[in-house]
Amino acid sequence: MNITLRNLLASTLSTGGPGPAMTVRTAKHGERVGILGYGAMRLPTVDGGNGAGRAGKPVEGASQADIDQAAVNEHVDYALAHGVNYFDTSPAYCMGKSERVLGAALSRHPRDSYFIATKMSNFSPEQYSFEASKALFEKSLEYLRTDYIDFYLLHAVGMGGFEAFSKRYVENGIIPWLLEQKAKGRIRNLGWSFHGDPKAIEWLLQKHDSGEYVWDFAQIQMNYVDWRHAQENNKRNIDAERLYEELEKRQIPAVIMEPLLGGRLARYNDALMGELARLDPEATQASWAFRFCGTYPNVLTILSGMTYKENLVDNIATFSPLKPLTSVELAVLERAALAYIATGVIPCNNCNYCMPCPYGLDIPGIFSFINRVKSAGMKDPGEILREYEKAIPDPRRRADRCIGCGLCATHCPVPIRIPRELDSVAAYMEGLKK
Ligand code: SF4
Ligand code: SF4
């Protein structure tokens, strides 16, 4: 792909308040969208934490205190003043509170100054019927204080396999109903977010190609590691380059999730990032990862969950305006991706969907710990054992307590074979004691 030529053609018009303006991209129906999108999955809580967790499913370790409406209002005001105008939520986020809080914050501004993205979620089979699905959409309108949704998504298609996708979105006949809502102007753009089974995406694209269902956008996981190495990390994944190209050739704009790979590309091993540091000593690790995604012109917006205002301020600076990567920088990032893959990290993005484990294990905590060991190149057995005790202080929450029931694995969007990975971690830790 001739990236340099495409970059010249990419939209770099600007929007926003004081300071250098943010790069914008154009959506299917001419909407001008800031290239940084506000992800409302982990909003700040009144006790200083984040309110992560799916509706009805608290996340251990995340605060379940009320969302701090004043802080969210302040974020939204700052974001809008600096060119961020795409706000992504779902009925599932923040224990089901995200849409309401975001609706309260956004509705203080003119409706045509922002775009709302929300989803027909698939978190509970009780919502799978035609009537329940319609009710979910109507509730989103109510909570978001609007009479139309700018970007509406079938949530996490492919998670749990093709059969689950078919039950959730096909057999109940909800897609034709959503298309009717689009014809009425209650949905402005209809798309989907993809996690998992390639058969689901093949089905969706085949419908698009036949003209039966035309998709206006799609949300995919993309970052410089998953670009060419998603499959190396996990055989059941699809490389982001292939996903991106499938969308680009159909002119379906791509919304990007996981640009930082669950935050791991923001706190990478300095030794592996040395080459980039020499290219630009001032640049943060996160800024390289964000710029990678923005370099591709069919990317509409890049979502980032910015619980704290400093994340918002930093990320706005990266994109105001976006500096597309040069071919030299892209090559350096590819080498960094290879080095990252060689460490054998587990592709956990810390989403917490697998929690709580009925047997009390701290699954994301264990994976985050072992990934830190691998990417930091820790070798000393004593140090690793001590760090494990610090990371997971309660022995009942450690990997060796997994009974292999597999309940967690059905919820993992990556997907990771969680019991098998935990078994390997347990064996590794046991080996260090000898
Ligand atoms: S497989 Fe292990 S980690 Fe997963 S739910 Fe069962 S006991 Fe918990
Ligand atoms: S194991 Fe899967 S579901 Fe659990 S936190 Fe990691 S990515 Fe999310």
C-alpha cells in the first residue's frame, strides 16, 4: 500500500478550539469527525477510580462508586472545545451507567456539535429477542437525551462464535428493523464492532457486497502489533491489516479500538522502544501507537478511554494536528512489534469481561503481571516471585487456583484460552520455586 501518497490525499482539515487544530476525517454521509474519539467505557468515579464493568457485572478492582458527573462534564466540555466530537458508549459500559452520564454531559451542548456512537449490546441473552432489542435501542435514545443516534453498532459481532452472532443479530430479524430506523433518520450510520469469529465478518461483508445490508462504518481492533501479528499472538484472530483493507476497498470507514492494545503499548519495555526514542526523544510511547493508526486514511476516528483529564490533554496534543508516520518510522514500529511478539505476551487487553471468576481468580491481574515479566525481560526467579506476591497478594486469586471450568473463556473478546494460559502461568511460577 502506498501510504505516503494516500497520506497526501487524506483529509487534514481542522476543527476545535484554542491551540493547533485537530485533524478531522470525513464519514460516509459527510460528517466531519475529529480523529481522536472519546471512549466512555471507563469513566471517572467520585472516589477517583474508574467505573469499569459491564451492565449487571461489576469488575473486581474497579470502583463501583457513582460516576463523577462533574468530571465527565468537564472532560466533555474540554474535548468539544479541542476538536473531539465523536463520543462512543454502550448500554453495557460502566455497569450500565455510561449512556446516562454521557447523555447528561453532552445534552448541555448543541446537538449538532457532537456525534454519538452507541450499540446494540450482546451482554445478556435476555436482550436477544426482537422486542427486547428494540427496547434497548429506545432506552439508548432516552438515556442519551436525543431522538437520533449518529453511529449505531451491532456490538462485538463474532464474540462467542458465529452461532452466538446469528442468535443475537440474525435469527431475531433485528437488522431489517434497524435499517428501517435508519430510513426514518433515527440512525444516521449503521455499522458493527468486530471481535472474534472470522465467519461473522465474512457474513457481514458478503451482505454488504450483495447490497442487502449496506454498512456505513465498522469498528475494528487495530494497533501496530495487531497490524501484521494478531494471528501470531492468537491463531483465531485476523490481522488488522487484512480487516482494514477489506473495509478500505469497500470504502467503509474504520473506527479504531484498542490503539494501545489495552494500554500495553503505552508502557512498553524501554529497551524495545529505544530506536523510537532516538528518532524523537520527546514522544511518548502512546503517541507512536496513536500516530500509527492515524497514518491510515480510511481511519475515521481512533477511540481512547480517557478516564483522567491528563490522558485527554496528551491525546489531543498528539492529534492536533496528526503527523502521519514516515516509512522509516513505520519500519521501526514493525521491528518493535516483532520484538513485542517475541516476548510471548498474552494478548489480554484488560477489559475485565471475563470477571468475576466464580472461584475468585484475578484473571486480568495475573495476565497483566506475566506480561510485565515478559515485556520487561525479568529473569531473576526471586524477583519474579516477589513481584507476583505484590501483584496478586491473596494466594486464592492466583493462577494455580484455576479449576479449568472454562466459564471465563466464553466472555473473552480476544479470545484467549484462559484456563490453558493460567495453567502455563501456574506451571511457570511453580518452576521458579525449584
Ligand atoms: S476457568 Fe479458571 S479462571 Fe476461568 S472461571 Fe473457571 S476457575 Fe475461574
Ligand atoms: S482475559 Fe480476555 S476477557 Fe479477561 S480481561 Fe483479558 S482480554 Fe478481557
